[in-house]
Amino acid sequence: MTNSTRTSAGGARAGRREWTALGVLMLPLLLVSMDVSVLYFAVPAISADLEPSGTQQLWIFDIYAFVLAGLLMTMGSLGDRIGRRRLLLTGAAAFGAASLVAAYADSAETLIAARAVLGVGGATLMPSTMALLRTMFTDPGQRAKAVGLWSGVMTGGIALGSVMSGVLVEHFWWGSVFLVNLPAMALLLVLGPVLLPESRDPAPGRFDWAGIPLSMAAVLPVVYGLKEIPSEGWHVRYVVSITVGLLFAALFVHRQRTAASPMIPPALFRGRGFAPSVVLNLLAAFGVLGSAYFTTQYLQSVLGKSALEAALWALLPSVPIGAAAPVATALVQRGVPRAHVVTAGFAVSAGGFALLALAGTDSMVLVLVACAVLAVGGVTVMSQIMDLAMSTAPVERAGTASSLMETATEFGGALGMAVLGSVGTAVYRHGMPASAPHAARETLGGALAIADRVPGLAAVAREAFTDGMRGAAITGAVVLAGAAVLAALSLRRAEAREADAEEAEQAGV
């Protein structure tokens, strides 16, 4: 018997064992999120050592995120069926083994394969951690705090990954960026069976095998197209890729609506607040991740910071993120309607974009403050939306619900980079003189590469890029202001329906 047997109106309160288990879960979650950005500074060293082709280098960098995004829904549904702890520990073992292979890879092909397996492991770890959190913390107040911690670790890991990459590569060899995964995975494999409860859907039905290829065919082409558009432009192959993905998405939805035992039960979206949560989570990721496309380039290419210096400066805006989710949770627990908190979060993020729109070519402090404001608003939204989604979803579908929210995050980030990147690129190209070389008119990097041969080109290109960033920031501010209105309307209706349902239940209807 643990001290989690104390109860409240909302359910059993978690004790020391559950909070310790949460700490164990946070380590692999941190590393999974870090692996999204951990190769930022390791790629040059890998290129020198393994000599990959241009295509292989792209796959070394991107294969992790693609596999992760493509398998999230499958793994969330699988965890609900076979057990979330079992899937988590299996994924941890695969993640650790793949990290070891990646660290000592002697060819580009081996590293690509290892990164793909890391993506598979990450896809098992992310929804499993949230689903287990939902199982361990049944008290609404405690669950909200735990979800806030989960959101902060998830967001902070992406920022920390690039910095750790720079530090490790500077002092060790590139494989060290993968070896840091091993202690955390070993700790999870040792303590997980002791601290983590097993949970699964007691009546899952037959597994939807046909849904796996359909879900991947829906997610991967869209994510691929959206990720390539910011740097390569709206080429036909990317538009076709997105179109093909959307067609498969329609087939996947049809399959889920007609299958006897679907991977994603349509009833999940009929829960109060779940469907708005998915959409709002996508919009929050649109702003937070979409802005990163410009700010990292601004620090390096406009201000002239080295890669490591830029990563260290970029880490500063993540500091206030740690307070955002707890403060938002405290406000909701003190009676502030969640709709108001989420709406305010979007408004704060829109304000961050508005500050970014004021930046010039020498505005580092303003840009860092804008990034901090934007991130604080985004994490406020994500933590509250995730808590709402997990509280409205049936506990037996916690893995599926978590995977849907995380898939929305992947789509939102890719969409933000595509839309804001396209706006910024269009403004940049319009601001460059027609007499500039073609490479300079395409990207800021292309302009700086030949700036020593064209007097004044660097200054013009930096000004044009900053103009593009301002144009993208205005677009982002408009989108997130619209998201604030959407949040106010949709969540207020969801809260009203929830209140009506509670009154009916108390009346015995």
C-alpha cells in the first residue's frame, strides 16, 4: 500500500512513488525531444568522417523526425492494446541499442538505419509517457501539474539538444551525442518495472493492421513536403507530396469511420473538448516551432554569431518556459476558466510575434525577448490543452489520445515552418535587387557565400532577410490572434457542455 491511497473528489491522489516514477519518465522524454535537434552541430563532423552524399546527409538529419511522426498514431494505439509500460520498456531498449549503433556507425547507411530505429523508439516513448502519466495521476490538480512538467521538458529538450550537440562535438567526437542516451534508458529499464504501473485497454478489439500503412502514407508525405518548402520553395514535387498525403489522410479517416475496431476511434473526437484540443495544439506548435526557422538564422547569419554562440543565446528564451506551465496550472486551479488561460496564452504568443516584427538588423535583445514571450504563450497553451485532452479522453484510450496530440504538434511545427518560411522567403526575394546574383536572391546563406566578391551585398541581404522575418512575424501574429478567438469560442462551449453534463449527473438525469 502506497501513500497514493489518499483520495479527493477528483480521484486518488498520487504519492511519493508516482512522483518518483514521473521523474524517471522525464529522462527518456527529454532525450527523445533532444534527438530532434541533437545533430545541428554534429553534421559537419559526421560529414568529414563518413563522407555521406548530399542525399544521405539529408536523411541522416531528417529520418528520425519522419519515422517518429509517421509511427506516433500506430504506437499510441499499440500501447493501449499490449500495455503502455511494456511498449515503453521495449522502445527504451530499442532506443538505447540504436543509440549505441549510431555512436559507432562506420558508414552513412549504418547511421541512417540507426536514426530510423531511434525514430521508432521515440514513437513508442512519447505517447507511452503521457498515457502512463494519465494512469498514475487521476487527481485533476496533480495531473495538471504533471502534464505541465511534461510539456516543459518536451519543449526544453528541443532547445537543449542543439546546445548539448555543440558542447559535446567541441570536446569529444560526434558519436558522443548519441551515447548520452544510454544512462537514461538503462535507468528506465531498471526502475520502470518497479515504479511504473501497467495499463491497457481491457477490451481493445482486433488491431487495425490496414490502418498502419494508411496512417504513415497520410503523415509522411505531408510532413516531408511541409519541411522542404521553406528552403526549396513551392516546387511541384512538394505540392504533389502534400496532395498525395492528404488523399491518403481521407482514406485513413474513411477507414477509421467504417472499421469494426479502428486505430483511432471516432468516438474519441466526440468527447468534450478533445477535437478543439487537437486543433489548438496544432496552432500553438505552428507559432512556437515556425518562428525558430528565422530566429536561428538571424542569430548566425544576420548578427554573425558562431553556431555554438547562437545556440547558447537561443537557450536563454527557454528559461522562462519552466514557469509558464506551473503558473497556467495554478491559475486554472484557482478558478480562472481554462478558456481564458488558453486564450491569453495565444494572445501572449501573438504579442511575441508583434515584438519580432519590430526587429532590425541589430536587435538581438529584442529578438530574444520576443522568442521568450512567444514560447511562454505557446507552452501555456500546450500544457493546458494537453491536460484538457487527456482528461476528456477515456483512460483506456490514453495512448491513442496522446499520440494524436503529438502528431498535431508535428504537423503544426512543419506547417508553421512552411507558411512562415514561405512568407519570409517571398519578402526576402522581393527585397533583393534584380542585379544580384541568382544564389544571393534565393537565400541569405547564398548571398553571404559570395558576399566577398560583391561589395555591399551582405548588408542588403541581411536587411532583406530581416524584412522577411518581420513579414513572417506579422503573419504569425495574425494567425495566433485568430487562434485566440477560436480558443475563446470553442473552449467556452466545451466548458459549458461539461458544466451541463455535471449538473445533469448531479440531478440524476
